[in-house]
Amino acid sequence: MSEVSTTSSSVLPNSMNRTTSGNLAYHDGAELFELVPSHDASTSNDHVALDLWLEDLTKAWNAAWPKRHVNYSNAHALIITWEDNDIPNVDVETGRLADLIRDDYGYSVQLLNIPPSDPDLNIRKYIDGFIGDHGQQNNLLIVYYAGHARRGRYSGAPPIWYNKNTSEEKTGASLDTANIQSILARARDDSPDVLLIYDCCHSLHAQPINDEPTRAVVEGLFAGDFEAEVLISGPDSFTNVFTHELCEAVQSLTPLSIVALRRGIIDRLQKGKASSRFAPDGRVIRDKTIGKVALTKPVRTTPIYIPLSTSNPKRTIFLAPRNQHV
């Protein structure tokens, strides 16, 4: 085996830069080194250029993982509460959310206060009009409800919304959302994407409404599961935490998926700390038992995400300011 003399920098001559299946030795003036056989790089000029390789990789990725969201032509939100309710500050929280969605996300927003008289008829007419006006393909519709609810009429049924907690002798206004679910969760090739968000007790419901693959996506984000009773207003309420997450997301250049939104809500709830309690006139409320400042007690439930349709190709709903949907 012959030796190859090198300079003090131990750089091989150009003629020796290529490694082959044979052995090659050189020394640095003190020791003898053997070059480990490697692949033959003599065909390096035939290798694919980096830009072409990246292009092929992108095509393969897109084939395996189709585009996950669309650039919506328009986005519209319908925020629903009761005209006559007994939940403190729910109007304040939903109003704050409406301002954020309209002013910072650029979506059109409609506020619907359900009247206590003939609520089923009134909301059905309103929902029909909302979808008739905005239900075009490539639109995003968000339907948000904050208020009371009880279990549906059968296992897995959508919840029954009602306006007030009442005694057994009295009955308040209520509506069975099963009567509007088929309209809201309709998924066809020419339908808009629909996001249902319910901040109410017993909000989780239903298996996928449409098992036939369609272009449209329908997803649900619910404050709790079938049995869960949730806090409707206050620092730990779903609406309050949901609003904070959207405030943070609007600062990002990356669209927010509903799955990531749920994860952010859970993370924010887990990190939440107790807050001081104040009376309507601003006075600090004290615990009569111990005589110290009363603190809020966490009433937290895990929000649930569920797809309500089967889309083809597979994708999910993303939220982003309108200038990011262009």
C-alpha cells in the first residue's frame, strides 16, 4: 500500500479527493491513516439538484397529506344567547367575543337573542335565513351558543337549550337543538364549512351526521361532554378562555386549527389561578367562615373536539384573520 504525502494542513491532493472501494492511505508526518471505503462519488454530477429534490418531496407530501384548509371567500359568525336569561355577565362575555371576531378577525358577526316566546320557530327561521344568506361553498360559518342546556331527549342527542334555571313548578323557555342540527351540520359538496361551538352543559352530542365523504367540513367544539355541567360565565368559563385564546392567536401569522385551539384552552385552564371575588359595587367579598378575602373556586371541564362530517380530501377548519385567508 503506497503512501501519499500531504502538506501540514493534511489536505489530500485533488486527485485523491475521491473515495473508492479500494483502500487509500496517507500520513500527517507522524501516523499512518487508512481512508475508510465509502460510496463512489464519481457520479455526483448525476445526483438530483436540491431544488428538484425539494419539489419532488413536496409533491409526495401533498399526495399523502392533502391541503388541510381552504382560503375562505367569506367568514360569518352567529353568536346565540337568550333574550331573557339569568346568567351574570354572559352578555358581556359574548359581546366581547363578537367584537374580537368582527374587529380583529374581519368576520361578519350577528348576535341572536332568542325570544322566550316560540323559541323553536324563531330560531329555525333565523338559522334558515343565516344559511340562506351565507351558505355558499368556500364560506366558513361559525355558530356559537352560550347559555343553559340540559340533556337531549335520547342518548347522544343534541342538547336542549333553555333560558333560566327554574323550580319544578315553573317552566322556562326552551328549544330542542335536534330541530336545527340537521340544518347546521349538513355537509355536501356545495356546502360551506361549519364550526359549531357550544358553551353549555351537556354540550357534547352526536356521531358524524353525514358518513358520506363530501368536500365540506363540519366540526364541533364543546365546553364539556355528555354529562358535564360547565361554568357559563366568569374567569374559568369556556367563553372567557376561548376569547383569550383567539386574542393570542390573532398575533400569530399561522392559522389556528380547532384541535390546536382546544389544546390551548386546556393549557390555559390548567395554568389558571384563583381570583379575588368582588361585589357589583366593587367591594371585596370576604369569606364569612374564615374572615379572609374570598377566592374563586375553579370549576373547570375539559372541552371536547369532534368532527361531525367525513371530508374528502381530509382537512380541518382553521381560524385566521381575513387577511391571512387571502
